Amino acid sequence: MKPSRFPPGWDEERVRRVLDHYEGQTDDEALVEDEAAYEDRTQTLIEVPVELVNQVRELITKHTNARRR
């Protein structure tokens, strides 16, 4: 079996915490969390053709890194 690879800033403990959070949510809690995401005016949700996903991720990474400087 290959060793697990995580994105920068992630490790097995962080993945476990995220899984525990979502697996432990009730349907009502999940709905409240989803609705809050739609109300966040600093971000948006869009459909992206699958073939462009990697390019969009790269743009987001560049944008995020530029803001941190």
C-alpha cells in the first residue's frame, strides 16, 4: 500500500478531525452549514467544466499565495 499523501498543511490528524466533524453532523446541522456557505459574500460557487478544474485550482492557489504576502 502506498503511504498517504496530503496537501500542504494537512496531515492524518487534520483529516480525521474533518471526517469526525462531517460524519457526526445531523442532517439539520449539515443544512445550516450549507446555507451559511451560500450567504458568505466573500466567496461564490460556480460550475466548472471538469477539464478546467486543475487550472482553476492553480489560479486559486496563486491568488491565495499573493494575498498572504
